[in-house]
Amino acid sequence: MRDQWNSKLAFILAAIGSAVGLGNLWRFPYIAATNGGGAFIFPYLFAIITAGIPILILEYTLGKTYKAGAPGTFARINRKFEALGWFQVAISFLITVYYFAIVVWVLCYIGYSFTLSWGDDATTFFVSDVLQATSSADGTGGLNVQLLIPFFIVWAIVAIVMYRGINKGIDIACKVCLPILLLCTAVMVIRGITLPGAIDGLEYMFHPDWSAIAKTDVWVAAYGQVFFSLSIAFAIMISYASFLPKDEDVVNTAFLTACCNHGFEIFAGIAIFSILGYMANVQGVGVEEVAAGGIGLAFMVFPTAISSLPALNGLFGAVFFITLFTAGFTSLISIIQAVITGVQDKWEMSHTKAATAVMVPAFVVSFVFITRSGLDYLDYADYIANSFGIVLAGIVELVLIGWFFKPEKLREVANLTSNFSVGQWWTWCLKFVTIIVLGYTFIISMTGFIREGYGGYPLWIGIICIAFLILTAIVFTAMKGKPSFYQKPDDAPGYDD
């Protein structure tokens, strides 16, 4: 008997927990600020409506209807589609092993915050003292021993949650983490907007540059952020939806997930840029000179801003990194579950055995990212996973479902149990709009990668990551699964129907 979520709320919280991750805190505000500010909201909303929500509805419908993770779902539609599912699972595995390192760093910084251990030079502290980074990615540089204890702590917490399964593990974790995440973010917003200079930061983020809407790059950034933040096209949402009851409303849930995710991004952006505005005010420079995205914001820029606060610096620093930890943790467990579900389905394993089969190799490989070259490996792996893996997986998914499986069949299924129906716009978005935008994004990204590589890193690292994704899809598809893996539910539409 397949597990089911205890309630609709449990599924919604888990889906939101997966979507609301580190990207909402350290990527969206910077992407918005540098791509038209307030004007960016319009292409971003358009991307959510034409790509984010349609694909969420699609993946929720697929998982709920075919009662399997991504590999099983695509195999039950057509055995020739199975490789796509394993390609998506491979992306999730790759993200899993490097995402652990980020969560480990965040855990360390919760402790560092109370004493402001980074001192006057947060960048040097992070690179030299915390990561003990080497100057080259050609070798590992050896294991960073000081990260081992937090590394084992994070793995232990994750293992406890994953071994307890959907209802007793992920459900409870999300119900605990999401309120903490929201509360901590609210504290950051309140503290941020009361600081001198906060208005400058908010002006930088939200001031609309209407000319940006005419730029292709801005629209590409909007669609890229949607895929990055909603956990679509790499097996997660199909996996989570496979544990839904048969009569669950997926259309409302998709809209709710997207709206909550986008609302949190804006809310977090207010916190981030109000504090960056204060930091710029203290230093007497423009906000653009202190603004940053990604790891640079979290571990270099923001610690400096925390040190400059007039009071309660350590406490506020802990709040910031607890916010990052809860956001990262709920995303991490969803990514691992996507892999576990695929393995569990194909070989009819118990959840415990499937969890062990996934987490043991993930545990071993994740050591690579706490070596002294771990930051370089992580940066490169993240680029390959997002710019190559997820975008390609999204294109192939939409082509196979949109052009070789008649999405009208799935629209009818989705509408059967939904409070309001999706119309033809859904089909058109899947078949045309999103494919065109993603195809353009993929071509531009890969052309740049082939010509220039990425970040000056050795090409062999990227080749290994790409080869892993492709070979995993080929090998796992070729392996023989249990007969039930290929058997679709009686009421699910088949390829030849």
C-alpha cells in the first residue's frame, strides 16, 4: 500500500517547503534588482502564469494520476519515456550531494553569529578560515576536517527525517520548519525597515526600470528564476504528488504553491535589501556596490551587514542563518525524497531500504564538497544542474507530454477533481510558450559554455557532471524493474488511448 499524505495541508506545506528554498532568499532579490527592479515583477508574473503554474499543474497531475515518482510515471505513460524520469532523478541526486555542503556552512554560521567570528573581513573568513579553500579546482586539496562535525549533524538530522517517511518525517519537519522560517523572516523585515538607509535598498530593488521589459535577457532571467524556485522539472513535485489521494484538487494547490512561493520571495526581498540599504548607508556607497546574490550574499556581504548593525548583532545574525537553515533543510529533504521515490518504485523496495540505497552513496559523494576545493566543485555542479540539467529536462518533458501524449487527456484528469477548471491556455503554454523560452535559454547557455567554459574552472568537472546525468538515465532505464513499475493505474490515460 502506497503512503499518502495525512492531509491536504501536509502536502501543501511540503510543496511550499520544497519551493521556498535558499534561492528565494539569496537569488530572487538580486535577480529582481538587476533586471528592472519593480518592472521585473511583470515578466516574472507572466513566467509564473505561463510556465510555473502550468508545469506545477502538469506535474501534480502526473504524480497523482500515475501513482509513481518521475521514472515510474513516465514509464507508465510510455516505456520509451522512462529515461527522462531517471535524468530528472539524477539531477536531484547531484543537487542533493552539493546542497548538503551549503546547509553545513549555514549551520556553522549560526554558531559563528553569536560571537561575530568573521571579524572585519567576512570574505576572507569564509574563504580562508571556514572553507580553507585552495586556489585551484584541479585537486581536492584534502578534507576540511573542521566541517566534519556539522556535516555529520546535518546528515543525522536528514537521515532521521527520511527514515521516518512521508507522514512521520517530511510532514512533521515541514510543519516545524515553515513557521520558524516565516517568523524569522518577519523579524528580519521588521528589523530591516526600521534601519536608516533601508529606503535606499528598497528603492534599488523595487524602483521600476520599464526599459528592461524590452530586453530579452530580463525575460530569460524571469523564466529561469521560476524553474529555479518552484522545484519543477527535476522529479520533486511528481514524487510528492504521487502520495496524494485520488480525489485531491491539484489546480488550486498549484496556484496556492506558486502564490505562496512568490509572496515569500518578495517578503524576503524586503528584508534583504532594507538591510543592504542600511549597509550602503553606513559605508557611504551606493546600494549597487554592496548588493550581491548567491553564496556571496549569504556568507560574505550579509555577515558584514550584521556586524554593522547598531545593536543585537549576534542575535540578528543567528536569526538570519536560522532562516537560511530552515529554507535549505525543507528543500533538501524534498530533493532526496524525489530520488528515493524513483528507486522505491522500480524495485518495490520498502521505504527504509530505498532510503538506505540512496543516502549511503549520497553520503559518500557529498564528502567531495567539504574538501578544500569544495566551493569550486559546488559552483560548477550547481551551474550544470541548473543551466543544463533542469532546463533540458523541462524542455524534454514538455515536448514528450505536449507533442507526443496529448496534454488534453491530462487536462481532463486535472479538471475532474478541481474546484475550477483550467482551459486551453494551459495546453498552449505547455506546447508553445514555455518550450520556446526554455529552448532559447538552453541554446544561449550552452553556446556560452562551449565557447568559454564556466568560471575558469577545468572543463573536466563539467564533463563529469553532464556524463553522470546522461549515464544515470541510460543505465537505470536499462535495468529491469518489477512488473508493477510499468503498470499504469486502470483509470489513468495510456499512450495509446
